[in-house]
Amino acid sequence: MVLSLTSRKCVPDITVIELSGRITLGKESAQIETIVVKLLQEGARNLVIDLSHVSYIDSTGIGIIAYCFGKVSQAGARCRIAGARGLVMDLFRITRLESVIQFFPDAETACESLRPATPA
């Protein structure tokens, strides 16, 4: 399956980028960087990259996710990764990126982590 992506608002100040298919070497994967940069230019400050529907990721895909995380951080914004499981999550563990990037089981939990704390 070819990579496809969509973006949606989780709440007004959090954008979720939903990826589906395979993140591998090729021009389709460059779309990820393009949409992240575009969202940052439009003022997005909280991003969640949802990998729930990603069936495969190679070293190029890992690199793109790491690069995008760096771009978001450099912009003073925050990024979370959601839904990575199986082989996809295993590759993030092997590369030790899970010690640098915050991973969450699903997009809703990742969005919750980005919401401002409400006073008790």
C-alpha cells in the first residue's frame, strides 16, 4: 500500500497528521516533511504524528520521522508520535529514538499530553 496522509485538528491548537501505508524510500515519504513544514509555517505549535495505520517503515522512514521531530523542536513547537506498534515500534526501539521522542499508544492519548494543565 502506498503512503497516504491527512491532517485534522484534535482540538483547536493540536494538529494530528495521520499516516497510512508504508513509509519507505521514495517521493511519497517526502510528503511527511512537506506537511510538517507547511503546518509549522501556518502557526501549528502542537503536532501528533499518528502511525496507527502504518504497516511498514524502513530506515528512510525512521529518518524522516526523526528529521520532522527535529524541525518541530527547532521551531519551538511540540511533537508526539502515536500508534506505533509491532515492527514499526521495534525499529524505533532499535534506533533508540523512543528515548528521545515521546510515543503514545493512540492519537487521543498523545493529544491529551499536549493539552495545557487545568488548575485544580
